Amino acid sequence: MPQTQRKLNILVTGALGHIGSALIRSFPSSLVGNIILLDNLESQRYCSLFNLPKEFSYRFIEEDIRTADLNKHLQGIDVVIHLAALTNAEVSHAQKQEVESVNFDGLKRVANACLAQKIKLFFPSTTSVYGSQELRVNEECAELIPQSPYAKSKLNAEYHLRDLKAKGLQFVTCRLGTIFGPSIGMRFHTAVNKFIWLASTGRPLTVWKTALRQKRPYLSLNDCLEATNFIIKHDIFNGEVYNILTENFTVENIITEIRNFIPDLNIDYVDSPIMNQLSYEVDDTKFRNLGFTPQGSLNEEIRNTINLLKGITK
């Protein structure tokens, strides 16, 4: 008789956040068995633990990656998905030391522990490491110009992982586009979700005048989950960097889609850069060439999020 494949044991840091709260419900039950959830609960997203699927065995650890006994928690783990991070790029300018501590020092502790115990590591970086670019960029871009402490901390983490590759660490770095789409632990500080929140509560969307047609890379939450599971399923822990996105959208694209559901949307055009004013397009051909095709829809995710807020929509 053919040998039954052992199910993987996975540890997710930052497990209760926007991505994590959906990811821990999305793993294929044929591939994953035990899931360890590590989160410091600073965000108080207790509800991310409500109604977890019964087909998995979960264990929750309330600890901080900077102080947790990782050697103990990683015993028997096959894959670590390291989502724990401070992700608000705008706020990071006022929290430089804390962002560096969590996003860089925390990653070093996790990566070093994975190396010591020969555990595979999934690291989500960000397309924000590219900064403002005139041309469409891919992973070969040599001039990376991150313009926030958040993006800089992610790039420093990438460099640390690159150094550990020669020592034998098995990992993958995924530069994710800006996430949009609802989850039980979602946040509303990124462009699409923030605009939806403002529109749903009857407040105007504040847009920098020159930013309307600037492009940025975005990633639907569903595509993010599918890409993560694709990597785990196909064992893509080759030390490479991959851009992962649904599509490059303009601010105008986002506003147009929201207006499909909230027609009386108000826009305030201002002369100061309220939003991240960088414009650049990202190429994700390298990851698509592995066999992955994004299926996410800006229209669908905006509709789903607005529907969740329809009780207060003006």
C-alpha cells in the first residue's frame, strides 16, 4: 500500500492579524495538521480565534517574538510563516526604533531559530522596498529605495535572510503588494480598506491631487492565501525573492470601484501627500512562471468589505 504523507506542523507568528486570521483557516487539511498560533495580542484581536475550523489541531501562544523561547516553540515544526510585524508605513516614521525592533530584530530571532532547527521559513516582505520607480520593476531591480522605516526594516530583513542562505537556511521571501479584502482580523490603514471605511461612514476620501493616476501594486487577500499555500504545497523554499500581487492599480481605479457601490462618494483633493505618493509598477512574472495565476478581483473584494459594513453605510 502507498505510504500516507505526514501532515505538516506549521507555526504562524502574528497569527491573529489581517493576513494571519484568514490564513490559519485556509490551509488544506490534506497537507496541514497541527497549527501553532503565536501572537502577542497587542492588537487585542481576540475575535480572530473565534470558530476555528475543527479539521485542524490548534494551539495558541500569547508571546512576543522578541522574547519568546523560540527553540521550545519550534520543536516538531516543519514550516514557520512569519507574519508578525508592524506594517503601517505612515505611522512607522514616528516609531522607527519599535519598527526596527519588531520587523528586523524579531525576524533575526525567528530566522536564526529556524536555521538551528532546520525548519523552513516563509517571509513576507513588501513591494514597498522598491520605492518610487520610473520603470516597471521586477526582482532583479538593483536600486531599491524604500522610503519608510517599515519598508527599510523589511529590506534589512531580506538582507539577513540572504546571508543565512549560505549557511543552509531554507526560506522564501515574498514581496507582497498592498493587501485588500476582508478578514476577521483585518485592519483599515492601507489604501483600499481605508477608503472603504471612510466611504462607508459617509466621510470624504482625501486624495493628493497628483496621486490620482499613480500606480501601485496591490494583492487581494485571497490571492495572498492561495500563494502562501501554493508555496507550502510545492515546497518552494529555495532562498529566492518573488513579487506577489493581483494587479497594479491607480488611486482612480480604486475610487471608481468603490463608487460602483457607494455612488454618492465624496472626494477631497488636497495639495499635501495624505497617502503614500509613490508611483511604481511591479512585475510578478517570476512567480507566475512557477504555475501560479492570481484570481483576485478588486471589485469583488471591495463589494465584500462594503457588504460587511452595510449596517452603517451612509
